[in-house]
Amino acid sequence: MKITFVASLLLLLFSACSQKTNRIELAGEWQFAIDPDDLGQSGKWYTQKLYETVLLPGSMAENDKGEIPDLHTPWTGTIYDSSFYFNPALEKYRQEGDVKFPFWLTPNKYYKGAAWYRKEVTVHESWIGKRVVLHLERPHWQTTVWVNDQKEGYENSLSTPHEYDVTKLLKAGSNFITVCVDNRTDSINVGPDSHSVSDHTQGNWNGMVGELYLQAGSPLYIADMQLFPNIDTKKVKAIILLKKEDGAAVDADAHLQARLKNGEAKTLPMVSQKVQLSGDGKVVEVDYDMGEEVKLWDEFSPNLYEMTATVEAAGMETDELQQTFGMRKVTIADGKILVNGRPVFMRGTLECNTFPLTGYPPTDVESWKAIMQTCKESGLNHIRFHSHCPPEAAFIAADELGIYVQPEAASWPNHGTSLGDGRPTDDYILAETERIIKAYGNHPSFVMWAYCNEPYGNYVPFLDKDLQKWKSKDSRRIYTAAAIGRSWSVNPESEYLVRSVPRGLPFKQQPNASFNFDERIADERRPYVTHEMGQYCVFPDFSEIDKYAGVYKARNFEMFQGILEDNHMGDQAHDFLMSSGKLQALCYKAEIEAEFRTTTLDGFQLLGLNDFPGQGSAIIGMLNAFWQEKGYITKEEISHFCNQTVPLAEFPKFVFTNAEILKFPVAVSHYGAENLERPKAGYTISTESGKILETGKFEVYDILTGGLSELGKVIFPLDSLKEAVQCKLEVDVAGFSNSWDFWVFPAKQPTLEKDDIYYADKLDQAALKKLDAGASVLLNASGKIENGKDIVPNFTPVFWNTSWFKMRPPHTTGILVQEDHPALKDFPTSYHSDYQWWEIVDGQQVMCLDSFPPAFRPIVQPIDTWFLSRRLAQLFEAKVGKGKLVVTTLNINPTNGPASAQLRQSLVNYMNSAAFNPKDELDPAVIHELFEKKDRQGVNLYTKGTPDELKPTNKNKK
């Protein structure tokens, strides 16, 4: 009892002391009520006690408020594959209370509508006469505020804090603050797939997060300070807006002082100016001299300054505002983006507002620094915030780590809305732009601006007009209208382009490392950054399911895991992940290197470095949704082909014969802080076993920063390699290394002394007779398969996912290979797709083994889209009757190429050896079923709508 009394007394004393300060924290318990029928305003809930409670900062989902998601949940997001709701095979995933949605992550609770939050606050009498502001850092999203039963106002920014001047509504003593938060998009539709609101990513949550407080201050205050650095004059133009609460005239003194924040902190001289305020306030402009030893900000040296502005007048409390800034200049010259006069190559990824544990973006700096440090460790220097703008903590983290960012005005105005057609979205996106630039414009990391993603409508003249305004008004960054695909019209007023033209792998022809995209963008003179590059799929990592320990659960992964298990392959999940991951990494490496070889390009934006949880579950990241490695490639390995300095071996192909000479140029892409002065540069060629075949040096002089430089040529005869072998070329330039695998096969295969194999292209009576007699039969079924002919494999994996793109080919994510199988003894391979498999697998049929025994495993197994996980094969063996059978749909025609010839030789050698002894026995009828022409159930997506990329015409196309 005594302990309780003392604790209560201490709490009262602390509360009394805190009231005498100028800030009241509003974190803690709030009264709460859901208002699904919009009764709150008419029923004057702002005057009443609310009988539920929640903890803020937080969301409704974090407080376990809302409804359990079901088949009737009114999601915010476009669905192009509705088969989940109708497919009988998926009925078990549609059970009430345990629905497993395949489109995105599933929250524990969901609510869309108005919700009310109310809190009692005691204000000290010393606050009377001061200006008081209610600060809500990140509500989601529209807020209406009442103080003591009086309405103060309405805010609807999705990007910046909601601030209310509540000076005239507060009184000394007890006060009630009521906030109605509405997360519906009915009145202002920024686009159902906008990452600021969509359930595809963060989720359309309701609540308030970040800092929540009341701030008291002087009635004479600094309303805004914008800082415009000029590195040429070594000055900063400070534009300061001073205001007085009552608008009365007053004489005041304004002071300005900067200090270096990092390194050897240094305070610069104070500059003072007398000002006279009246009416709407006073704009004060000061050219602040940063001194001769000013330090610049960029990705290599993120030097930061803090500018402190103060204003004081007789009889009034001094007001102070601090802003972080950097001395840097972003310009465009000769079609290149320059930072402080140095060309920069944007090595970027999208950040799509994906935060599964909370459902909303973090508002603390350390969380963002962890993400951005991961990006830097992966060789990146740039982040695009796709159709959203993060909290200020993200800008602070980017400032400190040297990351260039491109936020957007919280909109993807498409899929049910548009831009430039007179909708509410028009005014909203312009107002949001103003708010974002005002709130975050001083941050040196904020170097690029785009209004939105892939707009629809009459957006070109609409955005061009606003682009003209901002280009003339604020030169602290460069501006573009939107990030767009190739079929969208380009805004003439955009200073740079983010567009999808320079991307993709030309692997319908033989893979090489010499292609680039210069021809595709040759007619464009503005800086060009590749839009949403990559999007190569990998099979889901089901071990990731347990990581979803917050408000979102990976029910989609649970469903995909169930489908895999139903098709008797649950034990192969990890193998599918690792094998498809190796192919994914290979594709990203190839495309990123091509971007560096494109001399007219200024960067790329991956979609993305980490997974995207929505739009049908787009598992396209080399890292998972938590920015963690998945096991098949490390951040360090990514940085070998994605970095400020990247050696580039321009392989004309990756498969050779030993009658050829390895001969091609080697270059280096260098966008470092300085030129490389006579760097050490060389190469090593080795076999997979580690045997060194050749070493060499490149005689180079200085390598200039800001482009592509030739190093020399690799020339190496391959005639010493008598057997099929996998080799590696590694190139090192000044400590930056990169490597490539390549394969060498005999130019002429040896003649068999004895061949007891019966070769067939169909399982006819002649082949069956041979099998009945105990013969070995090689059945080349390429082009003749019926069960599986609707499945289209390419060498490259699924793009984005087959659900969002409505089963657009390819349908597979590489192959899983039994690398130690004796059938492949003479064919160098690992367990996954690699370049030696290209000529063998690309475009070849697959066999669907749904009639085969559950435990049957092929030698070469294509990995199907995880939405269906059909059991597939391109090479298998079995005992049939008294004989032994190998069936393949792979291209093993020896005239197709050296890899095809070598695989055929390996199979033939195996089938003529004592090692040929299949463990599985199959009835001929099971194999016959692969060739039977009959009605087979296809894939029905049940949805008529299609993504923009699949539409035959586009309203915005030139």
C-alpha cells in the first residue's frame, strides 16, 4: 500500500513537472471507437466518452481492432486473378476463420472506414498565451480534429505530419482531444494500387504512428525555413518565414548559425538581422557564408550541417528551428546527372512500403539506416519510394549514409482513377507535392522528384505545367513527371526520364555479356534511368513463414506450401528455392552488367532488391521482404556486379568448344569518388576444381570516374582442354572484382565402340517390344507431349508472377537438376540452371507427371509457378517391363550446339554402362498418358481486366 502511494505521488510530481515544459507527449492509452456506419459526427462522438481503448502510436491491427479478414473483405487493391474465389481445388483455403489469400499478406484484423480516438490532456496554466500545435506525425490517413468539442480542422496528407493550431481551443486544466481517422479512398482516390494506401504492400491501415504531441511555443514563431546551398559561392540562401499568432506588428531580431554535424564538429559564425513583422508575417532571406573550408555532401562523403534559426522580440519567448542540410548541387549536363559536378550512376531499388511486422513504415532513424545499409552493402546508392513518401526518418538515414532518394506524391493514379481529368486526385497530387517539398526539401538526400507511378489520363499537360513551376522555383533537385513504362507518353518538361525501355534480357538468342541498350535510347538526350528493372521470380522460401510474427501473416506462402504438398513435392521446397534463386541471381547479374555497358544510361531502379508481397505475390527479390538474404546469394556477392566500380568481361557467349579461342574485350564501369590512378588490373582463368589455367594483367593508365573504360582483351586458346569442363574468369580492378562462369566442350564427340541403345521418338509398339525384351530405350519426346504442352518454359524465369500477368509465359522458374546423377557424369553442371543449359532447355516442352507415383523424381525437373506447382519433368528414367527407359524433351540434337551434343553424349555413355539401373518402375500406360490427346483442365483466372502491360492499346501511348 505504501509502495503504491509513493509511486502515485512520483507520477503526479512527474506529470506536474512535464506540464511546465513546452511539450506534452500524447503516446499512451486513448479512448477508441469504430464507426463503420459514419454515425460519429452526427452523433457528436467528439463530446462523449469512447468505451474501448487503444495504445498509440499504433494501428488498429496492432491493437487487435477490426474484423478478421474473410472472402467479403473490401480490400484496397486490384486483383487480376480471381480464381482463388472460384477454383474448386482451392476451396480448402477459403474456410471461414482461416482464409489464405494468395494476392498479398493477410493482416490479423482489417478495417476500412472512420475510427475515433479521444484523449484527456491536462494543460498547465503557463501555456495560456502561447501558440500550441497538435502534431500527428504519420496518421493514416485523413484526420479531423476536435478540441473540447470544437472542430479545429481536417488534414489528408499521406506523406507529411498533420499539424493543427489548437491555441484558441485549449484551456488551462483538463482538455479533450478527439481525432477521427478515416482510411477510405472514396473521396480522394489516389489509386487502389498506390503503395501509400494499397493492401498490396503496407496495407490500408487505420491509426496514428510516429511522434504524437502538443507543442507550446512563442506566439512569434518560425513557420518555415528553406535552405538553398550554392557550392560555387560557398553560401546558403536561407528563406525564413516568420509569423505572429495574432498578426500584430512587432520588431524582432532573427539569427542564423550553422554547424558541421559530423567529423570534427565545427560551429560557424552567427548572422543576425532586424526584421519587422506585420499582417501575414515576414519572409526573411539571408545569404549565409559557409566559409572556405566548406565540406560537400554526396554518397562518398555525406557531410551534414545543421542550421539553427532563432527569432526573438521584447517580452516574448524566443523561438528556434533547426534544419539539417548538406552542401551539394544536382545538375544535368550533356545528358548526364551530376552531383557536385561529378557524373553519378543511380544504382537503385524500389522501396514499396513493405513492413510486414507493423503494416506501416518505421518512423525511427535506426530502422531506416538498417535498410539503407543493406542497400549499400549490396552496392546500391539510390532508392525510389514507389508511389509513396516515407517519414522524415528515412530522409535523415539517407542523409547520414549517402543515399540518393526519389520520393513520390503518394499516388499511382491508374486502375480506376486518373490524372489531369479533373478528378480530386489532380488537386491532391499538387498539394501533396507542395507539402513534401516543404517538409523534406532541405534534406541533401532528396535529389530527385517524381509525382507518381504510371499515370492514366491527360497527365502530360497537367504535370508539365507544375514541372515548369518547380524547375524555376526550387533547383535543389531534378524533376520528372512520373516513372513510366515504354507505352506511356513522355512529358516534355521532365528533366530526366525513369522509363522501362532499356531493360530485359535478349536470351531468345544465345546469352552473352556484350549486349547493351544504347540503341534503344539513342534518340533521347535527357538523363535516362531504367524503370522497374529485373522482376525475375524465385520460388517462395517457406522457412520465412515464421518470420511474420507481427500484424501480417504470410497466408499466401502457407497456401503455396499446401499446393506444393498436395502435389507430392513438399520435401523439395528448399531445393526449388535454391535452384530458382541461382537462376534469378544470374539474370539480375546479366541485366545489371548490361546497364553499366550502356554508355547513354544514368542508372537503374530494381523492382526490387527485396521481395514485393502483393500484386499476386511477386517474389522477385534477391533478399526477402525483411531485407534478409535467402541463402543463394549474399549482399557481398551482389556488390561484385553492382557497385561504384564493376569490371565487365564482354563474353560473346558462355559456351565454347576446345577448337575456339577465348577472345573478347574487358572494360570497367567506374563512378567512384576519384579517378583510379594507374590501378592494378588483371584476370585469372581457372577450372571449377580450382586449377589455374591462365593469369594476365591489363596495362592501364588512369581510369576516369563517370563512365566506361576499356581495360584490354582476354585471349586464351582452349585447345588444351580435352574434356568437358566448367571454367571461371575473374577480373580485378583496384580491389573490385567480378567473375563469370563459362563452359568448354569437345569440338568433336568420341565415337562409341558399342551402342546398345534403341532410339525412338514415340512410345510405339516397336519401342515397347524392345523394352519387353530388356533393351535400353532413349525416347526423345520433344514436340510430342500433350500433358504439359500448355506450360511454356523459357531459360529465364517467370516475370513478376503468373497471377498478376494472367499466366503470361514463361511459367517456370528454372530447373532442378540431380547434379550427382550418373546420367550427367560427363556433363558439367550444378543443381540449377546456368548458361550451358540455355540451348538445351529454352522453349523445350515439359512433361506433366500428375499420373506418376507420388515419390517419383525426374533427373531434370522444371520448377512450375508456385500458384500451381505441377510436377514437371524434362528428363527422367524408369524401368518399364524388363527394359530400361530414358525419356527427355530436352534439345539433345548434336547439331544444336556443343552443350546439346555433350549432354547427349553423357546420356548415351550412361545408358551403355553398368550404372544404368533406374530405381523406379513405371507401367507403360503412365508414360502413354503424356502423349494422349484428350481434354485437360486449363487455367481459368475468372477476371476480365488486365494489367496495363497486357492491354493491346494504351490511352497514353504515343
